[in-house]
Amino acid sequence: MHLCIDCYIHWNVVTLAEKVCNKFNGETMKKILFLMVALATALLAEDAEVANQTLKAYSMIAAGLGLGLAALGGAIGMGHTAAATIAGTARNPGLGAKLMTTMFIALAMIEAQVIYALVIALIALYANPYLG
């Protein structure tokens, strides 16, 4: 059976990765993977075009994750605000109008935080000051 050199290298890399995964726990593997990505980025930073493309890719990932987390946090906050307003109105129906007004102010403040995250994501994507 004859293996080409690429197949042989690939087989050795996969075997080595399996041995490493069996030896280390998940937390250690995350640290090693982060270190490998950071070093690969530093090695490729010599070429300006590669550095710009890498920064664009990282900016897209950061914008997506940041906006997703902001939307998730905003949705959770809005849900808690609405639940507290409904519970307060059920306990004291006479305060329903005041609670509703306060709820809408709180919802606007929560939504403003999500909009700030959107603005930062758009800046990272389209007006990134670090792109050269």
C-alpha cells in the first residue's frame, strides 16, 4: 500500500491531535488552540494584505458575537421588565398606569444599550480604524 506524502502527513497530524486530546482536558485544549491562532496571526502579520484580511475576519466574528450577546441580554431584560410590570399590576391594579409608564422607560433604556452594540458592530465592520 503506497501513501502519498500529503496523506502520510495528514495521518500523522490526526494521530498526534488524538493523542493530545486524550492527554489534556478541554480547558487546556482551549488555551492551546487560542495560543495557536494568536501565533498564526502574528506570523502572518508580516504581509499587510493578510493582516488586513485577518483583522476584517476577526471584526466580523466580534461584531456577530457582540451583537448576538447584546440582543440576548436585551431580550432577557425586556422579559424580566414585562414580567415584573404584569406582576405589579396584578397585585395592585390601581398602579397599572404608573407601572406601565415606568416599564416603557425601562424598555427604551434597555433597547438603547442594544442599539449602542449595533453601532459599535457597524463601526467595527465598516469604519474600522485599525485597517491600514
